[in-house]
Amino acid sequence: MPPEAVAELLAPVEAPWWIGGGWALDLLVGGNFRAHSDVDVLILRRDQHVFRAQLDAWDLQAADPPGRLRRWVAGDPLSAHVHDVFCRPNPTAPWVFQFMIDDSDDEDWLFRRDHRIRRPVVSLAGRASRPGLSVLSPDVQLLYKSKGLRNRDVADFEMILPRLTVNERDWLRGALTIVTPAHEWIHRL
């Protein structure tokens, strides 16, 4: 499912959401620079029920750590340790997108791996080359990608680094300094 189709599906929801993952970075640059197996959509835990209601007829599977999937039933709140929900139109269809669930504190978004890193929810919106798409700010997306440093994460960093604004570089450098003070990207930022 392309990001535009996900955006159309989620358009009626009156809660913030952002296209994340590699798609967020591709949409900043204005191209599709590598294959994507699905679309990641960041939502806030406080809004989970409105998204569940919007996809009432869909097969939604919450990922209970360490990776067991279970059906997410309407009305059941996701526990604090669930951060991913896989979504498909029906149980025999392939997965088409994934909700990434993050926490918030009033109007601040909280980084899932370290709640000392926070910022206003309204500041999570990034720049997209295609109109009508809400995408995650590249500095936040790169913070998520900084953990594993898979080949695709390093390639995404190299592609996006020259496109980061001064404020985005400063924010990412500060966040990395908190969570991984010796991270190899810090000196590049």
C-alpha cells in the first residue's frame, strides 16, 4: 500500500499521525530510493482507540514483546509494552502497514527508548515532497534508525544528512548525546 493510500485511509481520523520509517525520508527527498516492505505510521498511545475504530473491519495484530502477535480487539487498550501493531485488510492478506505506538505527556511526544528526550507533538511533522502527506520529521526518524545501524539505516543517514536543517541537526545531536554519547553520527552532525 503506497503512503498516499494509507493517508487516504487515515484521513477521517481526528488525531495526529505521521508516515515514518524509510518512507518518511524518501518523501522528504522526493523519490523512492529503496524498496519498502510496508509503511510505518507513528501514532500516539493516547489516540489508539480512534485508529482502532477507523480500521474496525481490518485484521490488526499487536506485537507483544518479544515478538508474539495477538489480535487487537476493539475496546482493548494496548499495554505500555506494545509499540507495534501490524495492519492488513483481512487475515489472509499480506501486512500493508504498521502502527508504531509512542507515548506522550500532555502535548509532548516522548521518545520510546528514553523519556528524557521529548518535544512538542506539533513539532513532529516533517517536510514532504508530496502534498497531503503527514510525515515524521527526519531528525526524529534518524534517532529511531540510530539504534541498530543496519546498512539501510546508514544509507538513509547519508542520504538525509545534507538535507537536515541546522535545528534538526542540533536536535538530533543533542538526543544522541543523551541516549548514545559515543554514537558515530554525533561528530557528523
